[in-house]
Amino acid sequence: MLGQAVRRFATSAVRSSHYAEGPGKNLPFSVDNKWRLLGMMVLFFGSGFTFPFIVVRHQLLKK
């Protein structure tokens, strides 16, 4: 009984959503400008990659 109610709610929520469809339309960022996308990806992944090195350097220089 509960499963049926959840299933009905989930399908009605999907049907009632009115978002634009197509590649890249369901992302929280724009993929129209490839150079801006490249810059954002470099910043995002680059910050995650360099963070451990910065933390280790800070710990080594700490007195």
C-alpha cells in the first residue's frame, strides 16, 4: 500500500515537471561556451588536486 503511494507520487512528480529537454539542459552549469566550461573544470578539478599538496606544505612549514 505504501509502495503504491510512493510509486504514484514519483511518477506524477516526473510527469508534472516542465524542464527544457536536450543535451546539457539538465546541468547546473552552461555547456554552450566550451572555453568557459574548460576554465571552470580546470578550477574545479585543479583545486581538488592541489589541496592535499597545500595542506602538506603547510604542515611541513608549521613550527
